[in-house]
Amino acid sequence: MREALQPLRSLIPSVGYIPDFLTPPISGAELTAGLDEVRATPRRRVVRELTRLSGTRSLPAWTTGLGRPGDGGLAALTRALGVYFRTLVEPHWSQVRAMVGDDLDRRTKTLLDGGTVALLNGLHPHARWRSPVLEVDYPVDRDLHLQGRGLLLVPSYFCWGRPTALADPELAPVLVYPVSKTPLDVSRRTGESLVRLLGRTRAAVLADVAEREGRTTSEVAEAVGLSLPSVSHQLGVLREGGLVDSQRAGKYVLHSATPLGLRLLDTG
């Protein structure tokens, strides 16, 4: 599976810019519809967004051909997205959908009872409505002018800590915000034997770090539902045991599972 997911590691960093074409518009359709949209992305757009990504990280040579007639790169990329979903997300999909559904029900009731202002005020602490501006706790400073286009609010289980949005201001305005969540069932990801070996909390931290290379401490804390000090302690123990590697990248410390940690997960 790791080989199949390698294209995603190249194009989806744990922090910073992610090409917008990898997050197609929400349509309510099944995953295959979204994958078809990614596969059909025009080459001009692919080149534009990958050029922007290359300003923050080195891209492998195979990305230069993405979107060309006869090139299979986008097909391989969508296959990798499908593998990621089926392997890591689908086993927990009912739980994810339930928590997103709870958020939608709560926001809908707020909108019906109090109107748009109440809905926007309900986004606190991630955002604050100060008419006519919605101030968002966003990772970088930017202004997005709606120009009458409206704003689509998208609740997400996999949004960590702060809301996010599409980078291209010409695309339909979207604000993705994190829903309240409980940690996914660790034993289903790691196996009960690993839980018994490391303990449920430490196994959860290792499993989360292994799912995506270059995780920040705050991302791990948000994903597993623990405090920052607790996650920092668990990462330290895993690092001392040779299961996690931590490297500083600018103002962040990024954590990745070592080969030993990955082997332990595979056999746990």
C-alpha cells in the first residue's frame, strides 16, 4: 500500500499549500465522481498549481507529465486516492459520516432558529462574524472577496485545528472547518496485539503518524483527541524506542514513523 500511496506523499504536504485540483467541488456523489473530476483536470490548471507547489517543495520528475495526452499520471494519482480511502478511511466511514451529520443537523437548526448571523456566530472559536467580514483563524494572512458568490461551509472530520479554504480566489469560495469528533477506534487500525504492546494511547499516536508523513504535534493531538503535552510525551517515548523520527522544518517539528515503526504496525 505504501508504494501505491507514494504519489500522494509527493503532492500533499502535511502543512502548507495543497493543489486545489486534488479537492474537487462537493457534489454529494460517491467517491468515484470526485476521482473522475481529478482525473479530468485540464493540464493548464495542473501545471499552474504544481508550479505553485514547487515553490515550497521539490517535486519528482514524473509530475512534469501530469495531464499530458496519453500520460497515465493522473490515473495513477486517482488510483492512489482510491487506495487511501478504501484502506484507511472506509473502515471508519460510518463513524465519520455520523459526526459530520451531527454537525450538519446542529448548524441547520441554528440557521432555522437564528438566521445567517447565528450560523456564522456559531463557527466560534474558528471564526468570528463582524459584519460585513467573517474573520477566520486561518494559517496565513489573506483576504477573500466573495463578490456576491456566497460561501459554502463544509464540515470535515479530517480538518485539524483550523479551517482551510481553496487557495485560488477565482474558484467558488469554500470554507472547510473541523467538526467536533472522538478518536477513531485504534484497535481497528493497529490490531489488538499492538494495543496490548504499546498501550491504546501510544498505539493511536504511532498509527496516526504512520498514516501521513511529516505530522506536526498539533495535528497528531487533534487527530487522536489528546492534549499537546500528552502527545509530546508519547511522541518522545516512541522516538526513544526508535519507532518515530522527528525533524525540524522551519517553525514546525515534523514526525514520521520509522521503518521499524511501520513494520510493527504491519505485524500488529
